[in-house]
Amino acid sequence: MRGAGRTWVSASRHLDTQQNGLWFQLRQGGLPNAELQAAWNAHGEAAFVFEVLEKVTDENSLLIDSLLKEREKHWHAALSADKVLG
């Protein structure tokens, strides 16, 4: 997610619903990430873009969580991004 001159990254198992859930929380003013919520409040929805950076798949469903964490860490470093949550 990009907006207000910053980038936020988060891994998700549910790409099809991730943006809707995130936008809903931001519109309601209830996102736990205070900095992201403040940027949203200051600049508005039109200033933000939701992008899928990478789709991760693995036939072993037990490995998906660790693979997602690894790739999230990679994208945080590569983009000098903040976390969406926590």
C-alpha cells in the first residue's frame, strides 16, 4: 500500500479480501496502526494505492505462513516500508 509519500507492506493469505478489509477499517477510523490511520485521515482515500507485490504459493500448506513472513520481511527491506499492522 502506498500513499502520502510512504509505503506499508503486509502479507496475507486472503488477497481477494485484503483491500476491502483494510479500506473498511481505515474508513471507519479503526485501524490499529495509528500512523497509517493518521495519514489516511489527513490525505484521504484517493491518495492511497493497494498493490499486490507478489503471490506466494507452495504445495505444502504448512509452509505458507513461514514463506509469507519471509517474503514480507524481504519487501519491507526492499521498499523501506512500514508494517500495515504491528
